[in-house]
Amino acid sequence: MPTLTIDNQEIKVPAGTRVIEAAKLLGIEIPHYCYHPALSIAGSCRMCLVEIEKFPKLAIACHTVATDGMIVHTNSDKAEHARTSMLEFLLANHPLDCPVCDQAGECKLQQYYMTVGRHNSALLDNKIKKTKARVLGPHVILDSERCILCSRCVRFTAEISKSHELGIFNRGDHSELLNYPGKALDNPYSGNVVDICPVGALTDRDFRFKVRVWYLDSKPSICHGCARGCNIRVDYLRRRFHHNDGKRIARFKPRHNPDVNGHWICDAGRYSYKQLENEDRLLTPQVDGTPGGWDSVLAGAAKAFAGHVSEFGVNSIALITSASLSNEEMFTAQELFGNGLKMEKIAWRIPPGPENKDDDLLIRADKNANSFAAEKIFTSTSRAKDVEEVLAKTEAGKIKAWIVLDADLGPAFGDERIAKAAESLRFSWYLGSYRNATSQACRFVLPSTVFTEKEGTVTNFAGRVQHFPAVVSPLGGALPLLEIFAKLAGRLELPTVETNPARVYQSLGQSFEHFAQPIYAAPTAKAAPTSKVS
Amino acid sequence: MATQNTIRVSVRRRAATLSFWEQVYLFEVIRGLWITTHHFVLNLYYHILKLFGIRKTHPLTPTIQYPEECRPLALRLRTLHRLARRDDGRPRCVACMMCETVCPALCIQIVAAAVDDPNIEKRPKSFDIDIGKCVFCGFCVEACPEDAIRMDTGILDIASYSRGGMVLDIDRLLSLNAATERTDKEVDQLQKWLLQ
């Protein structure tokens, strides 16, 4: 455990720690471009030069291992002068087209110019012209002129995605980041190179020119794309809706969490924001495809339910639920339909298709966000059934009604099979967010909100319970599922249903030990910082 | 943060009470009538001199036959906005949103789009200024890195029968030009548009 002194502050660090990390522990930020804690060290940008006593020259903090008795000065005149000069070199061929650059506002070149640069360029030669707007892959576009050749993206494709698409070619100031001939930047994690690019060289093709970043607000959230539960930051517009094609949610960015996703998220999760406000969202309650008000549709739905129960009994109804609902919604559904209405057929298990496989980085085959909790909450009363079984029993005429909670059965069982099975149903409810084959097969459609429009917790495949807040207000006439449950309970003359997710989680914790640990307590202190990618 | 050095300003207040002569009232009325009559007679005198060609200018109150006749505007006066063009006719604006960001009245709305030309990359798909909201502060002109938005049209009389009519779109803004480079024909056309 070497003890070193940085800017007159002493700190003890584990052996092998780099000076830049030791300084970070003291809250001192040493400017850097090429260094990234999750990647190997390149030492190419030379921005992190610091003065270390008894060293003959300045040393780069990202590669120098902290040793006992080391005395580091990060703000000495020599170090500051070196940084300013380095920035001048990095900007030697930079086009300074910040007005049309998507990175403007979150660009490290801008940031460090204002903090440690502030120089007048002494260079007289013309800037080198390079290719602008070169498409690298389906998600990423490159501006070579803006690139400072830090090689973070090259190291990412070599070390993290292991797909080896990018390299730096040519020499001197003709050096250029390019993809290897015939290899497009097309891997399941390609969007991450945009996040780690400290300048505007690599930008996102989907986000390109949609909205300036300083119009965006951020909230921490949890990706619902698969069972991993990656920590994300939701960037959204709170005003100026003429930007971003009138949509509120502009992008998902990864949020650092060493226990879940590290610094990364996959492209499928990153671009899953697009469906949140697309034209497939259900926005008004419907009966047989005709839109109606909440009151009339709920009254019709409750009447159909009561009539069916008196005729065929509650056991002819199946509850088909998605395994992506939040813990609170699953628990309320279990309380309402399982314990309250004594329904015995609760199905949620759909085997993942053969195209879905676990990979060794983040992606999970299970595309449901909360299968772990479904297993715990619905199996606890030994009523769980496979959806396949429910479908077979429907086709055999044993099940005469469905209550579907946000489950899209089309991809797993085929749209025709669902439509055909639904034809024989006496009544069906669909409580979900999107229009799909299942929602179209159901008689009563009650629109619910997506995860960015409701608060809750989800449990990832490893059993980690993570909280996500409501980022934006519900779209159209959609309501959070808990509120729909409460309305239904009122119509069916059942005990009142709690709609506050924090209180639902409390009762969930009383019923299941796994959820006993408080997660809603002191939400402001608990919320993870929405740190930008380092 | 509270500043350490506060400036003390002493204001001399006018006495609230009236003097004796002011309280008498009649005297003040006569004084007021004298000022009005003085200006009237003087104006009449000089206008008669001008009418008979004895004097060429009015040294006192002039009469401007607005809108047929206008006072000359200072070149630096902030007037209705316009969007300037490049030499090849394309808009100078690259939709960087600086003016929209700096606008204190939130009257500018820009929607950006990509262009194929890699030297420009970005252009405004739509660019709306709500003149009804604009406070003519000129911050947009200051902020523009491309010298695209300018307030030099010399147009000050802006009116419409609807709120929507006060919103100028990109075509309108690009069709205007600077007051200094306007031909007589364009002045006539502009006059027509303004009088519509």
C-alpha cells in the first residue's frame, strides 16, 4: 500500500494504482483524453502530464504507477504550461466546427479549452483536410477532422467487443481513424464508441442533428431490454418539443455500475428508446377496436368479467402476464387476481427464441426485464403455468377468457395462432402499452404506460433489485398499470389497491424476503449519480 | 452572493407640497397657455415663410407624412430579422441553435436537417421567428457564428391581423435583404407587402 502526496494531500492507494486514479480518489481531476478506466493504457494524448518530484521530466499520470513517497504536483506552472501546449497541438488540425457538431456541450475539447487551454494558437500552417461524415457502421458516423487519435474506440473494439473493426492508418498528421477494409463497425456494442469518444469524431447516426445536448435533462433509469438490467441515463426534452421530431425521450446512455454493466450497454438496449413513443403505442382505451373513455370501457370490461365468472367460474380465465412488469405490478397482479379473485391460471413463462443467446459481455437470452421476480412472486403460490400450456388449453376450449398484462405473444407463438385462439374466447382484456397481434385479438384494451412513464423496481437475472423513476408523464390517455389495477378493483368491488409503488414495495418486502431490503428510502440520497462516461 | 461594495445613491426628491404661486392655480394656467401659444405662433411663422419659399427648411417642429414619408433610420438600428445567403445562394445558417438558445423571449424555433455537402453538414429545415414575441434585443445576431441572422432590413412597421401572421418562416426570412442593398423596385414591393 504505497502512500503518495498529490497537491499536498496524502493518500494511501493499493499497489499498482496509477497516479490519475489516485488523484481521482482525492477528488482531483487530471485532464485526459485517451485514458479510460475500462480500457488498456495508450498514453497517446499526453494531456495528463504532471510534475513528479525527482523525475527528470513531466510524466503522464495515466501510466505512472503510484509509489511510496511520490510527490506529485498537478497544478505546477510546468504542468499547466505542458497541458496548454498539448491542447494547442491537439487543436492544430481540429476544424472547430462546434456549431454543427453534435458533441458540442459535452465535448472534452471544449471543456478543457475553457479550464486549462485558453491559448491563442501560434500555429501558422493551414489545417489538414480529412473526410467528414464518413459512415462507419449502422449506428456510428465519423468525422476524421475532429478526431484527436486517442484510440479509445480502437481499444474498445479490440478489448471489449473483440470485433476488431477499427484501426489508425497512415502517419504523422495524415493519421486517420478508419475501419479495416470491408469491415463495417457493426457489432452488438458499437454505440459505446460514441460514448467513449471524448470529442465529436464519432457521433450517433440516430441522434445526429436531432437536438442540441444542452436542451436535454437526464434521469437515471434501468434498461428494460433484457434480464441484465443495465443502468442507463435517460436524456429527455422537457420543453422545446419542435426538436427531436416532437418526441420527449432523445437517447439512452450507459451509467457506470461496476456490478451490473460496467461502462457499457448494448445497441439493442441503447436504441430501445425509439419504440417508447412510436405510433404503435396504445393511447386510448378501446372496446372491439373502437376507442372510448376510461369509464365506459372499464364499466364494459367489469360487466363482461362479472357475467363470465357467474356463468363459467373464475377458473376458466387465464392471466397471461409479461415478465417485464415491475416488481410492484407483479405483486399487485398476484394480490388482485391470484389472491383476491382466486384465479389459478397465471402464465408468464415464454421460452426465448433460438436467435437469443447469452453472450459473455452483457446481452442475455431472456428479453424480459424481470423474469427473476416473476419466478419468485407467481411461483410462490404454485400457480404458475407456461404460456404454451394456456394457449393449448384455450385451443382445447378449457380456458374461455384471457387477461393479458402487457404480454406480446406474437413473436413466440405466431400472430395467426394468437388470433385464432382468441376467437374462441368469451371475453378478453389487454392491459398493455403497444398495439400488437395480442392487443388486436383482445376485446377490451386498456393502455398502460412504458417504463419511462412509471416508477418501480425490477430484479435482474442475478436477483439485484434496481429502482427506476418516472422520467416523463404518461403519453396520451395511458395510465400506470397500478392505477389501472386500482380502477379495476373498484369496478369489481374488491379491496382497494395501493397505487404508490413505494408502499407496494413495502408490502412486497413483507411477503417475500428477497425484497425486504428497502430501496425507496430517501430517494434523493439513494439515486445513483448521473455521471457522464469518463 | 452579496457583493461587498454597495453603491449608495442619494435621490433628491421633489417637495410634495406646492408653493404659494402654484396653489393660486390661475397663474400656472396662464404660464401653460403662454408656452403653447409661443410654440404655435413660432411654428406658424416659420411654416408660412417656407410656404412662400423664403426659408427652405423648418427649424422647428417638422411634420412627417408617415407612411409615405419616413425618417431616415440609423444603420445600426435593430430592425426586422432576415437570414443571409452564401455567395452560391444557399442559406448561411447551419442550424447550430445558438440564437434559439440565447433568445430571452424564446421566439426562435429551428428544426435541423442533414445535407449531403460534407462542408456544411447541417441546415435549417425550418426556421421560425415569432415577431409577436420578439423583444428586438439583438442577442441572436450577436450569438450567430455564421453571421446568418441579421437585423438590418430597416423594416419596423410589422403588423398582422392574426397571431400566426406574426410568425415569419424560413422562406420569408430568406427573401428579405438589407435596407442598404435594396433597389427602388424592391422598396416598392416591400411597401406593397407592408400595406397589405
